[in-house]
Amino acid sequence: MSKAEPAQAASARHRIGLSLLGTEISVLFRRTRTGAMLLALAAVPVLVGVAIRISSAGDSGRGPSFLTQIAGNGLFVGVASLVLAIPLFLPLTIGVVAGDTIAGEASQGTLRYLLVAPAGRARLLVVKFLGAAAFCFAAPLAVVVAGTLTGLVLFPIGPFTLLSGDQVPVGVGLLRLLAMAAYVGVAMLGLAAIGLFVSTLTDVPVGAMAATVVLAVTSQVLDQLPQLDAIHPFLLTDSWLGLIDLLREPPDWGAFGSNALLQLGYVVVFGALAYGRFTTRDVLA
């Protein structure tokens, strides 16, 4: 065997992996279910904006202060919608995508054919996770874009007032919104890794989806119990609402880093569990 042959084989596997990733992302975002979930997420800020627009018409000065902020500046529609979507809507959609990664292929009988290709099981797992990760970022981005457009149509747009009381130009405010969407995307990567692992345990995608969502809800419940303060920093959902720290001047990028580190831990642990399970699983019989 010549020295060039191993390099050629590695290059061929690399091309196969990139092709598989491109196909995975293309198929994922062309699915009717994926489009429906993104539209449902985009509907959240529309409903928020319309409700506040109607209520502000007869505003008596009562109610939460953030409602006044939204009525005064449409950029806050995206902020409020992200905060509302984090506890349930985003975990629900991401749980559906992540839970379907392996179990969906197994239920359709296509998993064995994917493994016949020289991509390998490890590479297939990575591709499936990256596909789910792409949705993790697309989902909050859909909320922010729909929120910005809704705010632009229904409310005045002006300098963005941060939680610290400072005002920044509209362009900087939009960049902060994009940073918040990126924060939420990173915050959902751990859940995607959990869903990938659960998906390797069963051939029933609905079961994997439900289990992933239940784990996310359970983590949020545990995070609300003061008796469990000691474990709160290690819970999947503990940093989910840290995106608010990006609305300060200067923005608290330490919260972004802590969130990324926590999610990286979940990705490593559950990615390893998924690899251990998937590489020993008989799917070709």
C-alpha cells in the first residue's frame, strides 16, 4: 500500500461526511414537520405583539412594566417572545428533532442502509447531532426575526433601552437580539445531545421525543426547588434565562461563556453515551 492511499481514503471519508451532513440538513429543513414547527415558533411573537397592541390601545397604566416597553419600542417583542418560548416551545420543537435523529431512521428501516455506506457509525452520529444543532439555532432565530418584523409593523422602533438604563442605537439593539438568539441556540445544544442519546435507545421516535421533552421539563422543575440549590449549577436548564445578561451595558459575556461550558459538558457526556450505545447496537439484523 502506498503512502498516498491512507490519505486518499481519509479524504474520501471526509467528502462522504460532508455530503451526508449536507443531505441531513437539507432533508431536515425540507420536511413539512420542520417548517410547521418553525412557523409555530414564529407565531409566538406575532401573538405577543397583537395582544399587546390591542391591550395598549386601552392601557390604564397598570400591568407589568415590560408591556409598556414593548408598546414603546417594537424591538422588545423579540426579547419577550424569546423569554416566553424558552421554557416550553423551544424544548418541545428541539425534542422532536433530536428524538427523531436515530429512532426515526430505525422506524423507517433506513438506518441499516445509512450504515452500509462507508461513513461509519461515529460519523453518522456526528452528522445527526449537527443537523439537530442547526435546528437549535434556526428555532430562536425564527422567533427573533418574526418578533422584529412584528414589532416593526405594530410599534414604533427607536433606540434600545437596556436593563442597565443605557440606550443603544437600533442597529446595536438588533445585534443584541441576534446575540440572544445565539445564546439560546447554544443553550439548547445539551438538550439536542440528550435527545440524540435517547434516540439511540429505541426504534420508536415518538417515545424518544417525549422522553427528551420530559427530561427538559424535569430539569426546569428541579431548578425551581430551593432545597436543591447545590445541584442547580449542573442542571441542563440552569443557564437558559441568562440571555437577559446580554441586555446590560456592557453585556455580560461571562454568562454566555458559562452557558457554553455547561452545554459542552452535556454534549460530551451524552455524546459519549450515544456513541457507546450506537456502536454496540445491532441495527443490521
